[in-house]
Amino acid sequence: MDAAVDATNLTKSYGDTVALSGVSLTVERGEVFALIGPNGAGKTTLVRTLTGTAVPDEGAVRVLERAPTDLERARIGVLPQAFSPQPRLSARELLAYYAGLYDEARDPETVLADVGLTGAGDTRYENLSGGQQRRVCVGAALVNDPEVLVLDEPTTGIDPAGRRTVWRLLEGLADAGTTVLLTTHDMAEAARLGDRVGLLADGDLVALGTPEALIDAHAGPSSLTVSLATDETLEPIRADLESALEFAVEVDARESDLLVRDVSPADIARVVDALAERGLEYTSLEWAEPDLEDVYLALAGETEALATRAAGTADPTGPAERSSDETGDGGEER
Amino acid sequence: MTRLTRVRSQASADWRSFTRRRTAVFFTFFFPVILIVIFGALVRSDPGGGGLFSEPPAYYVPGYLAVVVLFTPLSRLGSEVARHREGNRFEKLATTPLTRGEWLLSQTLVNTVIIAVAGLLILALVVALTGAEIALSVWLLAYVLVGVVCFCGVGAIIGSYTDSQDGAVAASNAIGLPLLFLSETFVTLEQLPGWFAPLVDLSPLTYFARGVRAASYPGAETGVSGTLESVTGVDPAFGNLLVLGAFALVFFVIGARSIPATE
């Protein structure tokens, strides 16, 4: 399959700040690629570089086999981060305005319906809610029916129902063959929409793969959280349970709960029995499968912790320059 | 046809945005009216007297027109570019087929309409309040059009190189105010120090003022030593328009290229 987006060794710095340090990335045609990462990780810089609105210091970008600046504009749709169109135009007028910039465009009324704003079409942008405003912006990005759609945090500020409207819309576009590259802080969004997910931290693409592969590789085991109704110190209880259950048992960070690791749903009864045998009362049991958020915390959280430590010790070779190799195996790492 | 469609779509959005900013509309028209009332009706000109306003009222028509032809594009384009940049609108437009030149052309068209209407109001008020005797000619329309193109270009440059709307407005005023009074609009060349004359010649507004005066003020003194017409002998209404047109071309191109397309 031809690549819709092909970036090689992208490097970009702003003064002493390294925004991208050798990022390579390929997005196949028809793929939905979700880019996640902490604030300041370089996501927006990467998006700008891919869309031709920022020039990399080093590296090369091809979008639909052309340099971004040479690409026919009708073939790409972009929603910049913190985009704010003319506030005194209505939602309908804004979509008609952006449609009018292309030779061929989708019917603005259809786009308005697609983003769930038919009833608010005549409301000025400045009078729409934050979530409605963002949906207008998403509509403006896809009004030209692009082959490649690049969305920088498309659902920021949108309520859960509106978010699902946008998700269904993007899923429909992807099913019809549109390549979608989006950035998000919503791990559920990345997991639901992304055929593949890339985690960017400190300008490095530290992990890349399908959500399932990333979770398998980085998220750790499932866990059962046991909230005990006791004021006793948890450590002796933990050690006793661990030897009895043959599962890893940890005291959580707040030292208020026990975490029983790698427990399948069928094994929960064994844990309950072990607690009963010891006369331990509990107020709740919560079993959780690992998800993309655990991947994020495992990889980006580690990076942030290193950054904090580096800042504290004024280490000049801080995490901004850190190699992705330090994050270990898993997924489809660089 | 495609380019026309894009410019029309942009201009339509710009027009709606402007007309819905009520205070902007009000002060665009009110500012020149204030000046005419203050200088034309209250201070009044004193032909033959000394000091400022010693010429007949018709002499100052280019100055009154310059208030809108100069200030409106400078402040509107300056703040519009800053607004677009702050809202990441240029980043969005850079990924659409609309070019920077088309964007500036659209803004210029909207400004031309606004300023043409304001210009008519100014001419009517000047005649009504000061009793100025002016000749209406198609040259006036041409000067307004070319002047707006020129100063829209300057406004785009200001907006592109200032870091905020406030900065753009302040810079517009800092550049516009000296130009307004030192371009043979309200202050004659004879009232300025001799060494200042070359600086007057560097101002595009000077050619606007000279040309509009030649076209609208039958009693205007033409062929003053050092002016274009005194050197070349061309019709001052035409010659000054050519020079203003050259300024307009240069500033429009620089203005369009200044608009940020990438970081």
C-alpha cells in the first residue's frame, strides 16, 4: 500500500528547545493514525511539519508522494491546534466560506449535519459553546473532502456526546478511504479511532504500533484493586496474600489499597476467598484491564519523571535528548 | 474563475465580519467626520492668513480623504493580520488553495468599498460644512482605489511584523499620523523646513495628496518646483497616480509576502 504520509528523520528546534529529534513516521493510505503524548512533546510541531506550515531543520516529508508545500491543497484538510475562525460568522457561513476556497467541496449543509450542528447553523461562532465551536472547526477541515485529514486535537472541549458524533464521522471517513492523522490527549479516542498509535515524548517517537500491541508491550498486567476496611499497616497483609495467592500483590502509591496483578476475572473468587479466610473485610473490589492510558503513563510518565529529575539536578543531558531506545521493547519502536 | 471564486468567498466573509463589528463601522465613518467638523467647521481655514489652514477649504480635501484612505487600511489590515495570526487562521489558510496575495486582495476590495463610501460622505460634508468648491472627476475614484491598495499593503506589513493587535494599532498610528500631516495634506511644503522636502517626496501619501488636489481643486497650484509635473510636464493628476501606483505595487507585493504562511 502507498504511504499517504512519509516523514524521515524530522528534526526541529526552537532556540535551545528540541521540538522534534529525528522523528520518522509512515501513515498508510486509508489508515487512522493517532498521535499521543504529553503537552510540549512536539505533536503540534510534527503536525505543522507534515502539513508544510513549519519547515524542519532536517529531514524530509512526503504527503501523497509530494512535498507538503507542493501538494494540491484540495487533497489535504487541516485543523490546526487552537484554531479560531472569524467569530462573527455563523457556523453555516463559516463552512460555506471554507467550501468557497476550493473548486469542489462538500455541501456545507451536509457537513453541518455531519458535525451535528444543523440546529445551530445560524448561530454566530462567538455565541456557540466551546464544543460546538470545535465541531465547526472539524467541519471546516473536511469540507473539501480531502484524501488526507490532519486534525490537531479535534475533540478538545467537546462533550462526550459530541465527541462520539465526531468519532463516528471520522470512522465513516476512514471507512470511505480517507487517511486520518490526529493528535489527542484522550486515550479512549486514540484507542477507538487509531489503527496505529504513536507516542511522542520530548520530540521522540518513543512507541508506535496498534493499540493492542502497545498495551501488550507496555501497559502491564490487569489488576484487581482491593480497598480494605482496616487501619492496619498493609505491608504484612500484602506479603501474606502474595504467598497464598501466587499473584503479585502491591500496595498502591497512596498506601490505602492493595493491587493484585495479572488476575483474570475467573481468579477474582480466589482472591475473595483468601480475604475471607483471613477475616479481612473490604469496601470495594475493582478489576481493570490495562489500556492505552497505562501505556501512556508507563512511557510518557517515565519521561516526565526523568524531566523533573533532570530539571532538579540541572542535568544538561536531560530527557529532551534522550534516545527512544531507553524505553525498552514493545510495539513497533523506532 | 477559480481565483475569482476564492477571492469572492474570502471577501464575502471579510465584509460580513467587518459590518458586524458595529463599533468598527461606526468609528470608521465617525473619525473623518470629527476631523472635518473640528478643522473645517470650527477652526476653519483662513485663506491668505498665516499659519495652518491658510489655504482655501478645497485645498484640504486630499487631507480629509487621506484620513480614511490612509488610516482605515493601516489599522484594519494591521489588526486583521494580527487577529488571523492569533487565531491560527493563516496556518489554516496556508493549507487551502487561497494564496496570500488573494487574501490581501480580498481585504483590499472590502476596504475599497468601505473607503469609497466614507470618501463620498467626506466630500459631501466638506462641501456642506466648509463651502469648498471641488470638481468631481473619475480621477478621485482612481486615487482612492490605488491609495487603498498601497496602504493595505503597508497595513499587512505592519500586522505581520508586530506581535499583537495592540501592537499593530499602535504601530499604525505611529506611522500614519506623521504621514497624514507631513505629506502635503494639511501642511504645505512651504511651511516645512527646506531639508524636510526630500522626506515628503518619500511618502506615497504625498502623491495621493498632489494628485487628488490636481483633480479636485481647480485653483490648485501645479508645477511647483521639484514636483513631478514641474520636471516631466505630465498632467499632475496622471503623473502622481503613476507614482502612487508604483508605490502600491511594491507595498502590495511586500505586504502579501509578509503575511505568515509558515512559522
